Amino acid sequence: MRLFKSRRALGLDIGSSSVKLVELEASGQGYRLTRFGFSPLPPEAIVQGAFMNTAAISTAIREACDRSRLQARNVATSVSGHSVIVKKLTLPAQSPEELEATIHWEAEQHIPFDINEVNVDYQVIQESATDGQMDLILVAAKKELIDGYQGVICDAGLNLSVLDVDAFAIGNMYEHNYQPSSESTVALINIGASVVNISVMNGAVPVFTRDLTTGGNSYTESIQKDLNLSFEEAERIKLGDAPGDDSKGIVPREVEDCMRAVSEILLGEILRSIDFYRATASNRPIQRALLCGGASRSPGLERMLEEQAGFPVGIANPFERIDVSDGAADRETIVNIAPALSVAVGLAMRGVNES
């Protein structure tokens, strides 16, 4: 008979090109990776954040669970993109009861959606006894988006227990693995296939977030168009695989030129967001940036951002302070796939803490 239930949960990152699942369990004061799963999605299963092929998404989630023998059934997942609004607000200090009564009115003033079409939540991040003010993070997500996530997760045979935001999941991962001081200001840049999440953290507190509708698929699309290849073959070449029979004549320099051109455009979008942050928070300059997500290791991207932004840039390791079970994966696999699992790791942490 088991007297103590194991606190174990799944973090599910549903990206536009693949689903990633991470299973963590509580281990002392930290976490242990027990298993993880990965399954690709067919092209255009998700378009601009909208679920166009729910059956394919549910199937991918189920296959990732089955192949990796994931045991947990409760899932924490997250949303991002143009259907999600995150705002930092400063309001007069008030009791939780007063804030609960006024938050929907405040949301109506700051959210460009019909308040009846969204779910709203908030988190107080700082209260000041000296000036009578309080800072909070307000989040609104369209109900249609939330229903889509609920549907594909239930159809995959899992239970949705936590719904978070991508940028906050990355923040969870960062806080545990890097244990930042309250004086540090770091930009976390998660580069997915079709969305880039930017979150500036002052210590463990998010002070700026922004989602950009661009990402790693831009590399694939550029290679496909410029070199006249299929999407699948362009994706293979982007990932560094040897060209197939349909692309034997491709010159490596041509691929490099495509990748560099896309990186310049991508960095331009990221730097504009960083410049906006600098203009509004000059008292907290960014000291470094950490990249994560499946496209974070695009050739030259880390170096180019460091040169243009003027601060150190590195690749985040979501398993820096997480034990890895012997049966979870070999060390080389973990090192190679780690940046792509950053959101899923942050979500699994949240799931364990909620269980």
C-alpha cells in the first residue's frame, strides 16, 4: 500500500511544429526529470495560433505520451500569441476583496477585446507601503483559444490542471535553474517555430513581456522558396541534416546566406522590443540574455544578437538544477534537445507545485 502519493506532473508545450512533453516529479527541494516526449505536427495543423487540425494535435500528444511511457495524467500547458494579452498595471493599494471586485473594470480599460470573450486573471507582484501603490500582472486570453487547448488535451486522454502563459513558464524555468538575485535583469527570449516570447526578468519578477509572430519557420520558408525545395526537405536542411535526393545540387553557402538573411530580420524584431523596453525602464538595463526554444541554436544567431544588443547572450539550460533519472534519456540527447524543452519544463514545475 502506498502511504505517500508521488507528486508528478506533465508540462505540455503545444508549438506550431511539434508538441513537447516533460514529466517531472518532486525531488527534495527540487525536481527530477523522469521522462520526456516529443512528436512533430503536420504543416498547418496550427496557423497563427489557431488550431486548424485538432485531431492531428491530439494524436501527436497521445503518441508522445505512448512512446515515452509517460505516467502522469495531469497536464500544465500554456498559451501565447495575439489572442493573449499581458499587461503590467500599477493601481492604488487595496485589499484582495476590493481588487477582485474591480479587476474586470480595470481589464476593460486595457484589453482590446470584448471582455465577455476572454478569461481574465491577475497576480500581484509588488506592494509598496510608502506610496500606497501595488503592481500586478493582468492576463487575458480568448475563451475560444482556451476551449481549443481543453479539447485537444481531453481528446488525448489527459486532464488539464493548469493553464499558464509561455513567458511565465520560461520565467519559472529560469528562476529555479539560475536562482537570480533581485539586482539582476535578464532578457529571456524563447524562439519557437512561429512565435517569439520575450520576457525581461528583474530577479524572479517579469517586468516586460511581448510575443512576436515570427520564428524558426521563417528559416524553413526562406530555404524552401529561395532554393525551390519542398517544406519537408527545407526543414531537414535547416536542422543540419544531409540533403536528400531532391536537393543534391544545393551549395552549403546558399543555405548559409538564407539563414543569415532570416536571422537579420528576426533580430530586427527582437531588438525593436528590447529598445522599447529600454525606453520605458532605463533604470533597469538588461545585463544579459538567455535564448531558448527550438530555433535558439540557429547558426550565428547567438553571436549576432550579442554583437547588436551590446550585452552577453547565452543558451538557457532548463536542466541546470534538475536531476535527470537514468532512464529519462542519455546525456547527449538531453543536451541537444534541452533548449526546446524550456517551456515544458517550466510548466511541469508549475504542475508539480499545484498537485
